[in-house]
Amino acid sequence: MKTMKICLILVSLLLLLSSCMESFQLENLGVILTRGTDITDDGEIEVTLSLLQFVKDSPNVNTTIKGKGKTVKGAVRNANTKTNQEIVVGKQELEIYGRSAAEKGIKPLLDTLRRDANVPNTLFLAVSESDASSLFNVQDPGISANLGEFLHGLIRLGEEKRIFPERSLPKVAALINTPGIEPTLPILGMKKGIPSKYGIALFKEDKMVGQLPLKDEVLVQVMEGTLREHYYEMTIPIDMVADYLSDKSHAKKDKNVNMVYIVEKGKGNIKLKNKEKLQFKTTINMLLNLLEISESLKLDNPEAIHGLEKEIENNIKKRFEEILSIIQELNADIFGYGVQYRIHKKGGELSTEEWNRLFPKIDVEIDVNVKIIRHGEVHR
């Protein structure tokens, strides 16, 4: 599979370079797959580049180099002085911003990308929990040999399976410039020396202002569109389902019930109920497939299923209320309540300043509807 990917990249590069005035030998190229961008303490830009190289008999597909400069292009040029290959951008798959760069504001960095005709629109964006460069310091030889593809795979897997909402360069640039909705980006961090998905970065315009834990990607995703085939873990107090336990003595020994579901289908919707009073209604519908549960419940009893559904609804509603409180305090409308407000406003116009003033005051009614459509033979 890896060989096929490399062959496709080679063919693409040959087609691209054949149309250029200046020709290059493939072994003289270092193709950027993933780039990390940090702001140093002295205000310079530092880039960390994972390059695809075409060196005969080399055990590593990737190599990593760094560069510094006053601008991104200057930093890349500085990196180019540290290799005997010509660095090219056309196959870049992922851009990772260090936390300090994200908190300072990514709009100038996005502008640099958008002005470069060689940067593909399929480029994905992410934020690092600390410095972006830390994600490139991987000791595992199985990962470091193909690090650029590995980092991109953390995001690409989410795109293909709809685990995390689409965060391509054009999408993020559009959200930053749209009043009434703010962008989010996946956060990557190191866990036991391995780059991993870490959380969800919350933005106010182009600045990172906070974050949510990774478990909340379910609710972030369901509010953006239809969610399908998503793994979902949940814990509820055992007292809430004590009447349906096969062995009621467990209610005295255990405090919680742990469950694993697959969200077969989930969808969220926002409606404006009263514009003057800033009243909204959010509806979340989910069809669930129960895969695992830590306690034995009488799931052949329809009342037990109904009771479990109600507790799941309460759990989701409570967490959504907590998230809403967080984003209102940060004044970061990641769900797009402002878009609905603008649609119903005379003239259809809404300024960023106006929504900054109104969003912390909105009142939201939350309605969650859950149906367990499959539970198999789990602890009958």
C-alpha cells in the first residue's frame, strides 16, 4: 500500500514538473508532506518539515529538517540550506500550528498558504498541544521512517470515517471570515512518545482561546451535519438504571455503568425561536447500537431499554449544556447560532461586533432524542 502511494506521488510529480520551465531529478527533490509552524521566543517563525525523499537504497521514506526566518517562506528557505535537495510544496498534506502560534493568530499564516498556488486545497490543518516541532521528535523507527504520512493519517482517518469535522485550508479560512460561527481544529499531542489526537481547539476568529477534550468530538460533529458509524463511550450513575439490573446487589457495590455504543446515525439542528429574546432550540437525534455495558441489565424488557435511552439523553443534554456554557464564556460560537440569527435578521447582515455582544446572552432549549436500535445479547 505504501509503495502504491509513493508511485502515485512520483507520477503526479513527473506530470507537474514536466510542465515547468526548470526541470528537476526526483532524487534531488524533498517533497513537503507535513509542516509544523511555531513562533519562537524572539518572534521568529520556525518550521519543521517532514520531507518525502527519493534517495535510492535509503531505509527512510521521510527525513525531517528545521528552518527559521522572519516569514514562513524565509524559514523554508533557511531549511533548504540544510539539505542538498530542492524543497517543494505541491504534495503537502498537513499543516500543524504550535499552540503559541495558534493563540497569537493564524490568519497571517493562512494568508501565506492561500497565496501559494502550489499549496493544494486538500491541505488539512491542526494544532499542537505544545510546540508543533515536538510532534516530529518520534523515536519509534516504524513511525519516524514515514512520519509525514503518519501525522496526516491521524487527521485523514477522521475525514474518511467522519470522526472529526472537515478542517481543510479553504474551510477554515471561510469560517474565520464568516460572522456568527467560529472554527475548531483538531489538537495533536504526544502520548507515550507517539503523536495522537489530543482534543479540540476552540477559536475566536483566528485565535485559539480554549479547548475541549477529545470525547466531545461526537457533539461537535453531530452539530455540523450527519454523524455515522462513530464509536461513543459513556458513563452514567448506576442508580439511574438500578430498577433494571439483573442483580440488584450490584447497585450497592458499583457507582457507575460504563457503556460503549456505535452512533449509527446522529444529527443536530438549531432553530431560532425568538429573535428579540435571543431564544434558540437545539435538537439532537441519535440512533445507537449498544456494543458493551459493564452491568447486566434486563434488556429484553422494553422498559429497561426506554429507561436506558432516557439516561443517555440526560447525559448528552448535560454535557451539551456544559459545552455551551464554556463557549459562551469564551465568546466562541463554534455551533453557528449566529448563522441562524443572521438568516432571520432583516437584510441578512450580522457584524462580528454585534454577535460578540449578543452570543453570551443567548438562551438555548436543548432537546435530545435517543433510540437504541440494536443491543444484541449484551448481558441479558
